[in-house]
Amino acid sequence: MIPNILSIAGSDPSGGAGIQADIKAISANGGYAMAAITALTAQNTRGVSAVELVAPAMVAAQIADIRADIRVDAVKIGMLGSAAIIHAVSLALQGLEVPVVLDPVMVAKSGDRLLAAEAVAALCTSLLPLASVITPNLPEAADLLNQPPATDLPGMERQARALLALGPGAVLLKGGHLVGGSSPDLLLDGSGTHNFDGPRHTTRNTHGTGCTLSAALATQLGLGRALPEAVARAKAYTAAAIAAADRLSVGTGHGPTHHFHAVNTWDRPA
């Protein structure tokens, strides 16, 4: 059975991140993608120029109508923008017993802030305890904990344990910001720690990698895979999408990954 995956996130008109990236990643991983939009953004590969948040009641209504009619097998949560939207999403998901992957989107690749600083506390208290797994990168983890970012693997494990104490079922702490030739991720769950390492691909086209990984992970969990296997598959998919990113020609800044890298290209005119 094809799983139905609900993404709750903001829209990226350039197609590399947010809802647009989630729909591509969910589809490429074998799921049927649904979307509840939390924000409209004006952005491209060079940055975000404007953000307009959707009214919290409208966010809740989107989720309620999906739940009233369609089986939901997993949820991915991305950009939320405000404490009011965070609370609305938390209430809208009550009683939904499916895997929930929370990607705490706070700052865009360009450095533009996507979650108000005063909303971080609401995220920690309202949504982290509902999440089956959270997927912060090192700056996001530091923001959640109000600490400096980790600079090595022992520091990553300390921060992962501190995040786990906030209530999520598991923490996948992404180490892509560490210096070095590899990209280590650390999964901490009830069974202990699991390390996922991979080569670092040299490309500027990494826009939306966090959205892509978390959406792929939600889909793998929706397919019924155990968390460590789901993480391994989602990471391998995202790494391949990054490795193939330069096959695309999108924008002049941080371009997107190639979500459909595994799909055979159609015949083109010579």
C-alpha cells in the first residue's frame, strides 16, 4: 500500500525547499504527498525577500479536512513561523497515532530567519513532545538549547541527549556543518546511539536539504520501516540527490538538490 504522507510547512516558489521539496521527496520515496501550507514566502536561490504567515485557523482547517477524509500514515512538519501556528498544529494533530517527523526550520540557507525567536519556547513545549523524531542541524540544535553549536561528535551527542530530554521520541542530529570531508549524522533513540556517516559532496546546490531529508524520513517511516533503517534510507536518498544536484541549472545562488535523480530522463531532441 502506498502511504499517505502529510507535510505541514511553508511554500518555496523556487521549488527547492519547503512544501515543494517535500512533495518531490515524498513522491520519489514511494509515498503520496499531501500538504498543509503554513506560510507563503517570496524567495529564490539567493535569499528570502518576504514571508506571509497563513492564519493559524486556516492551517488547522487544512489539517482537519485532510484528517476527516484521508488516511494519514506519517506527518512531516517543517516551517511554522510563529507560536500561534505552532499551537494550532499541535492541537490539530492530537490523537493522530502515526510517525511525526519534526524538522525545526528556523533559518534559511541564506541566513534569513524563518521562525520568530520568541516562538522557539512554544516549539519546545508544544510540538517536540509530539514528535517521533526531530531532525535539527547543528545551528538549529544550538538555537533550541540556547547553546553554542557543537563542533565535534562528542558535542553532538551531548546536545542530542539534551534535546531528547525535551520530549521527542528520538533525535536525528545532522552534522553537515562540521568541518571535514564527511557528513556525520547521529541518531539517539530509546535503544541508544546510531551513527550515520557519508561523504561530503562539493556543491553549492544544497538548498532544501533539511526539508528533503525529513520528508524522505517521514515517507520511509510511513512505509513501516524501523527508525534506524528509515534514517539510513533517507540519508542515502538525500546524499544521492545532493551528488546529482549539479545536473540541474536553477538560479545563481544555492540551487536545489535533484529530487528525481533516480528517474530515467526522457528522450530529448538532439
